[in-house]
Amino acid sequence: MKLLALLSLLTLMLQEAGTASLSKEERAEDQPYGEGDSYAVLHLGDYVLSLDNYDEVINLSNYDELTDYRDQLPQVKGTSLASLTRTRFTQSTEAAGSLPSNPTTARPPILGLLAAPTNHGLPTCLICVCLGSSVYCDDADLENIPPLPQTTAYLYARFNRISHIRAGDFKGLTKLKRIDLSGNSISSIDDKALRLLPALRYLILPENKLTALPALPTGIEVLDVRMNRLQSSGIQPEAFRALEKLQFLYLADNLLDAIPRSLPLSLRSLHLQNNKIETVRRDTFCDAEEHRHTRRQLEDIRLDGNPVNLSLFPSAYFCLPRLPTGRFI
């Protein structure tokens, strides 16, 4: 019994001693650092870092040696957009197993509104700028009319190297209202190329090499063929009779030796300056048998720069609201 009581008393004393030691350590930890010694001791996990052993923990001897990460950067190789498109298409078809893996036979897909590839090997709307229903292909080094989206209403392909308009270049483009091909090298237009364009209103073709006019759609309102090589033999005698909406006809700076016949009554402006016209027929503008006939809309006729003396043909102008511009002496 006495031994048991002694052991119990000894255990109690050890517990009290341990509690007292722990309380002292907690008080030491809770005690704030004194002023001026905020960095005297830094606790880094199990290691206590102080100003006395700072140089032992952190070695600053090789601080100037900067790591060169250039070898770890990915290598980027330059490539063209066409080759990138062809590569991606080839990889996708090889994975699917639907086409042969030979990259020379694989062709990039047609990307919907981007239309088919041009002579550059890229879709039209990557070579040109497609904004809504307008397609801008100015100064794009084109040799042919590019495949166009079916929604195209306005085409601008000025200052290229287009030499010929083929029969199918505008096939199916029922919404096409304006074609501007100024400043190309167009020498011929297939008769079927424009005839079946029901919405075409503006045909702009100055500064080309045309010697003849093709068949034109009946709804056209503005025809500009200035600065070409048009000859009178290249214009059919009844070429303009059916164009009942034609208002502006610009044929200046060509090789015409006569004023075109059968001009529609809708015409408001006729420019024929700087040609080779030497005469004016009595029925060119007016009905020679109907002297009460008038053409009030045709107010702008230019014949200046031609060898014709307009004063020699007074009976040719009686139905006009004003005399043509040109030489009268």
C-alpha cells in the first residue's frame, strides 16, 4: 500500500512539472518581438534562421549566373496559310482514313461562305474581303474572276490582271447588282457571262482592252466602258434597244466612228468624247418623221474631242432639251 501511494504521488509531481514547462514556452511564443529586432529570428519550419547564420543557409556566391531558358522554348517554323490549311486537312483525313495520306493529292476543303479556292489556292474570302453581300478583290493579282459566294450582290475586282470573262464566272449569282472590273486587261467577255443576271444594274468596265460589247441584261441602268478599244463594228445595231432602264451610257475614249443606234428613251447621259465620230445621222436621237417627238430626259450628250462638226447636222437635235457638247465651227 505504501509503495502504491508513493508511485501515485510521483506521477502527479511529474505531470505538474510538465504543465509548468509547457506554459512557459507558450508565453514565450506569444510574446511580441521587441522594437528593432523584427527580423532577428525567422522561423522556417524546423529551421530557425537568424542574422548570425544567414550566409550559411542561403548561398549568394552564384547569384550572377542567370539561367538560359532558350533551349527550353518551343521551336516555331514559318509557313504559309495555304500550306498550313493543306497540312491540317491532310492530317484530319489521314486520321479518318477516308482519303489517301499522300499530301500531294489531298486538297483543302471549301469552307462554306469562303467559296472555292482561287488561282492562289486559297478560298476567295481569304484573298478578298467579304463584308456582308459585298466582295472586295481590288489589287489582288487575280487572273480570273474568283468563285463567289451565292449571296454576292456587289463585286469589286479592280486593278488586277483579269483578261477574259468566261461564261460560267457569274453563274447562279441571281443577287448580283454591281460588277466593277476597272483597270484590268479584259479583252473579251463571253456572250453568256452577263445575259442571265436578272439583278445586274451597274456594269463598270473602264480601262480595259475590250473591242466589242457582249449581250447585256435588260435591267442594266449604268454601263461604263470608257478607255477601252471599242469599235463601232463591235456593237450590235440593236444592242441598246431592249435596255429600257439604261440611264447612263459612258463610251468615251474608244475607237468609235459612229454614234450607237437605237438608244432607249430612258437614257439621261451619253458620253462619247474622244472617239473618231465624223457624222450624226438625222435619226440618231430624234424620230425624223415625228417632229413633235421629244427626249426630255437626255440632257447630257458629249461629243467633244471628235472630228465631227455638229453645226452641219441641225436637224438631228430638234427633239433634245439642249444641244450636245462639241465643236460647232
